Amino acid sequence: MKQLKRWWSAGGGLLHLTVLLSSGVLRVDLDLYLLLPPPPPILLRDELLFLGPPASSAYELSPVSTSGGWGRAGRLHPKGRELDPAAPPEGQLLREVRALGVPFIPRTRVDAWLVHSVAAGDADEAHGRLGAAAASSAGGAGASLDGGGQAVQGGGDPQAARSGPLGAAEEEKALAEPTAQVPDAGGCASEENEVLREKHEGVDHSSQPEENEERASAQKENSFQQNNENENKIAEKPNWEAEKSTESRNEGISLGDIPLPGCISDGMNSSAHHPVTFSQAISQDVNLHEAILLCPNNTFVRDPVEKTSQPQEPFLQFNSHTTNPEQTLPGTNLTGFLPPVDNHMRNLTSQDLDLNIFDEIDLMSLLATENDLDQIDISQLFDEPDSESGLSLNSYHNSTSVTKFNSSPSVCEGATGYSSDYDLGAVGGYYQEPSKLCHVDHDSGFHGDLTFQHVFHNHTYHLKPSAPGSTSEPFSWPGKSQKIRSRYLEDTDRNLSRDERHAKALHIPFSVDEIVRMPVDSFNSMLSRYYLTDLQVSLLRDIRRRGKNKVAAQNCRKRKLDIILNLEYDVCNLQAKKETLKRERAQCNKAINIMKQKLHDLYRDVFSRLRDDQGRPVNPNLYALQCSHDGSILLIPKELVASGHKKETQKGKRKERRN
DNA sequence: TGCGGCTGTCATGAA
DNA sequence: ACTTCATGACAGCCG
């Protein structure tokens, strides 16, 4: 315990992790440092895809930092081994965990922690500490390891004691919901896992499982809210809107300041006032480690297989310090994780590296490690018969793309089950709520990480495929779950548009919708900011062009349809108006005829009453009545009326000619 | 199998 | 010069 405390106080360091296997001993030296503030509740259990612990293990989790600040502590280390506090801060927890052969898909270091805690043979203590840390952070106060030695034992602080089973309860929940969280996760869990779990539950919360579960759920919700509060603030905005904030956050990253509180980012700096989430701290750690490439020395070795198969492989490879390489577990290959970087990059110090480079490196790492995964898929996609875009698709087959894809061949072997899913999230189009990130394929985690934090959490674990023809799966999905997964992926791919599939294949870390809708300035800045291959840039531009043109075409057709409909409506209106006018005309004609008839009758009546000088009736055929200008009525012979009509008619014609 | 509608895409010109 | 928009034309898909 003293060693633990000493190691804890030192902020971590080199950990010697030994896994006892039935066939031998696998020793892994881990350089682990915590970048954690008083850890908030660990709420990422729902993201944990626990598929079972190693066959046998004998490692434990070092105390979580509880010194009230950002401490370098809380590492995995083998039981009974003395920790090296002077070890350089080169933590690669997840990779080491993966190197241990823990068959799960960790999304964050928290996951790895939890897995280790559960998977460890003596997981009770670790879980207790973990739970204590989670509970203490949930309470807003970091439970000091020194001051909370009981918490280390997993039972000192009542809250911590409750949090110990919290992890187990959530784990149990995760295991109890295999279809929702992990397909057939229960089936994947080994019997030893069950034994461990039962043991763990029996120690921690067997007495009050329901209460613990409720508390776990409550704490999960609270901490999830805390965890995602800041992210959601950004996530609510489009990526381009969140770009500035993320940039500012990244500016706070300094390699030399990794373990120090408030140095992770601007957002993290605010942790002095706003507790930094566990996942954030961890994620930053991952990012920085990836950015610095973890290669201050020559500890990186290439996998022999990689050397032979890919002699030009530019990727650095992580040395797990496996003392017994022959006992390396299947899938413990750590090669191909790091992005291709020039040698001079390896020698860069924290002061040398610009933060923008970090982003590029991260994206480069991301893209490079992901790119070649689906190289075959890409070719298939581009050769697909339904590819209508001759122009764009032709451009996909350029030498640049081939070269760049081949530049990261190690990833082909580094199976990344997480990567493909990650793309699903990236290309999905819309940011999903963090609470929804617990998808079985954890498909949307990247989106938020990349676009809203601009810190690319490369949780990819490059494991050698178990079979030559294996896909990007980091491990084999057993039986039913694999079918479910494949079916899900098929359905997902089927629902994707062509550009979405292309973007997915090229691992464009933006959704098609974002690419299309983001302002041109943001788009251009994105192109210039990230390390994108020509192929990716071309694809991005094509996606944007096609997307905008698609919308324009839709608008055009809609507009055309509206015009047609309006014209039809106008035609109907005009026809109705015409009918109305016809009816009015008929009515007017009818009225005119009536008026004429009345006038004729009146005329006859007037003539019948007229008498000449001799008292005889006036013949209407010889005379006509005419109104003068003064209103008087004159009886004029029709001959004069006819001549007068001719004169007036001629005058009118003359006037018309003049006009 | 042909047809019409819908949709995506490209080419082109205008703003 | 670049981007966006509008639109005709074409092709593929589908009922």
C-alpha cells in the first residue's frame, strides 16, 4: 500500500503489468499517468463493451487520483510490484489494455480502467477505489487517497463504498442488456468473467443490489450530465460554429503540461471552476500521447510481421515491452496505431509542436489508421455499378490516393472495429446525444470528439486479424452477435447515400450534411486545417458540390412544380372567370334585348299617340323621333335622319383618322 | 417489357 | 477567380 501511495503521489509512472496466462506470463510495462482532476463519476460504463476478461490476470488498478487536483496517479499496475515514479509520462493505457488481450472495445480510458478493475483477479480493491473516486468526484470533492485510505480499500467512504458496486451494477446492467449495449455481450463473457463478476458483486453490493443499481443509475445520469455538459454546449452547434471554441480549447494543450491541472485545454483550464470530466481528461491524454507519438526513445519497435510485409511502413509502433513475446496474446499487436510521421517529428518536444500540428497529427493518425482499413471497400465503392458520378469517381482512382492509402498499411492489419463504427457516426449526418453513444457499435462517438473537441480520440486498437480475410474487427464477434452486427452494418450501409458511403470509406470526419451546409469559409478552413489527402479533398468538394446541386435541383423542381401548379390554378381561375363573363354577357344581352323591346314598345306607343296638324296619326315608317341637345323631342322625317346619320358618320371617321 | 414519375448528377450560364 | 444558384438534359431506379 505504501508503494501504491508513493506511486500515486508521484502521479503515476511506469507500471509493470503482468498477466498470468495459462500458457505463460505476459508482462507489459505501462507508462501511465493520470491527467485527472478529482474524477467525476465514471459514467461511461454504458459505453463499455465488456466481452470478458483475460483468461487470467494478476494486475490491479492503481489508486485514482484523489489528491484534490490533477494528479499523475491511478494506473494499472501488477500487484506487488513497485512502481517507478520517475518513469516518463508516456501513458498508453488503452493500448496496453488492448495489449493485454482484454477482449473488449474500450472507448475511453475509463473503459479500460473499468475493464481492468473488473477483469483483474483482485478487482475488488480496484473497483472500490474506482468507485470511491467516482463517488467522490460526483460529490464535487476529490477523495484523497491519503486521506481516504479506506476508500482505497473500497469501503471507507460510504459514498465511495457505494460507488464501488456502482461500476459493478452498471456492468451488470450492461451485461444484462446485451442487445442494447453489446450484442451478445453476455455470451461473449467468459465463465471467468462471470466468476469475477459474481465475486465482485458478492463483495460489493450483494446485499443491496437494487439500491446500488438505482444509485448507479442516478449517479450515472448526474455524471453523464456533467460529462457531457460542456460537450453538449458545443454539440448543440454545428461543427463550424463550434470550431472556434474547439480551437481555443486546443490551444491550451501543451505537451509539457500534460499532467498539470488546467493545462489540457482552455476548456480544461476552466476545470478549476468547472470540474473537468473524466472522459475529457482521459481523452486529452490519449490525444496528447498520440500527438507526441510517444517516441522519445527507441522503445518503439515494429512488429516483425509488419516489417516483412510492409517494409515501407512509416508508422511507429508501440512497444508493449512484452518480455515474453511468444506469449503475446492474439490481437495484442500494437502496431499500426500511430500515424506516419517523419522522423524529425519524433524528436519534437512539446515546445516544438504546434497545436495545430496536433490536430493534423491526430487527424492524420485517425485518417491514416482508418484509411487502409476499407481500402478494398473503397475500391468496391468506387467501382460499384450504381456510381453515377463518372467525373468524381474517376478522380478517386489516382496515384495519390493509392500511395497515401498504402502509406499506412499497418492499419490493414490493425483491425479497428471501432473505426468503422466511428465512421458511421461521422458520416451519419447528425450529432447524436452522448447518451446515445452507447450504441452497440458505438458509432457516433467520434463525431462529437472530432468535431466538437477537435481532439481525435483514437480509440483504435490495431490488432492482428485472426484470419487473413478478416475485416476491420478487432476481435471476432461470436456467433449471434456477429450476425447482428453484420446485419446492422449492412442495413446502415444500405441506408447511406453514395456520398455518405464514400465519405465513410475515406473516413471523412464530417457528415455529408455538415459538409454541404457549412459556410464556405468554414469549409475552406477545414480543408486547409486538417491533413487531408487529395482524394479526401476532392471527395469533400464533390460531396459539397453534389449536395448543393442536389438541393438546388430539388428546389428547382419544386419551384417548377409550383409554377406549373400556379399556372394550372391560374388557368382554372381564368376559365372560371371566362364562364362568369360569358354568363354576364348573356345576361347583359338579355337585358339589352329587353330594353330594346321596351324601347320599341315605347316608341310605338309614342307614335300611336302622335298626331299631325290635321289630326291624323303619324306614320312611324316615315317619321322618327330624335332627341335634341337641349332635351327637346323632335319629330323628323326619316330622310333627314338618314342624311344626318351619314354626315355624323363621316365626321366620326375623320376624327378617327386625325387621332 | 415499356412507360411515366422521381431523383441524382452533370454541364452550363448567370449572379 | 471563385462560389453559389438555377436549370436543362441525361441516366438510373421504381411502381
